[in-house]
Amino acid sequence: MFRDYLLETSVLGRFQGENIALSTIACEKLQMLGIFLPDGCIERGIRVTRNPGRMEILSRSPLILVDGAHNPRAMGMLAESIKEVDHEDLVLVIGVLKDKDVNGMVKEIAGLPRYVVTTEPKSERAMSCEDLAKIFKKFDQDCEVFADRDIGSAIERAMDLSSERDMICVTGSLYLVGKARDIILGR
């Protein structure tokens, strides 16, 4: 019923593979319903797909990853993906909105970072970096936690804390990740 595909993609994360499989099945179902899709369009579409701010690598040395995980499920998927990537220490830069399940998000990623730099997305709904730092300390006493209100300062601190073999991950809010992308890519 369904074809086998050899697919090439630049998107990262196990969950992205699940998304690709679902998209492929949806395309095949459309074809079964008589909707024309040109030969190779599935493979080509997956090969050229980009998802800025979602499991996106911005630098390789140090490895800088941005992901807009903003709920516990997404943070859990991010944590699983981080475990699959070769690196020494994890430096986590995180800023969240206070109307999210922040405890649930922190619980999912706690235990992975050596350093956490809490910061604040540019939003009236942003949780203060100091409050977020307290939550991290509650869930993970082994990591060193810093609070920098300004995302640019938080990224600079993360760079100072990291070595070439480390991973810096910026996450917690799509607002934050968008600003972080601009800063990091503008360096």
C-alpha cells in the first residue's frame, strides 16, 4: 500500500522523523484519493524543508542549538534529542512565559545542563529570570544557575562558560529563540 523512501533531511530530532513519516503518509493518502503529486515531490519537499527555531543548529564550535520548546512535552522531546547529540557539557539558556507550565518544563530538562543561564523573552508575559533561576535550583541542585535579564548578555555568558566540545542550547519560548537567532547569526 505505502512505498519505501530513502529520505534526506536537515531537520533534527526523533520527533521530526515522526513528523516526516506522517507527512509522507498524508501525501500518499492524497494520491490514493486522486490528487496528483509529481514524481519526487515528497522526497524533494522533505529535503528542502527548514524549520527555523526548531532543533536548529546555528554553530558547530561550540555547538549552538535553538529550539522553541515552550511546554513540557516539547521540552521532553528536546531533552531526548540533546541526549542523542555528541557533546561534553550542556549550557542551557532559557527564558519562559509565566503562563506556561514552567515547573513541568524545567522538570523535563533538569539533570542535563552543567550550567543554566535564565533570561527573559521580550513579552509582558515573561517570567523573571530570577524566578526561573529559583525553579531550576529546586529541580536541579547540581547545575550552576545564572540569571541575565538581557538575552544578548545571557548568550555572551553562555559563550564564556562553554568550550568547543560543549553544547549551548537556547530554548523556552519562540519569542526568545527568534531574538537569539538574530543575535547569534549576526555575530
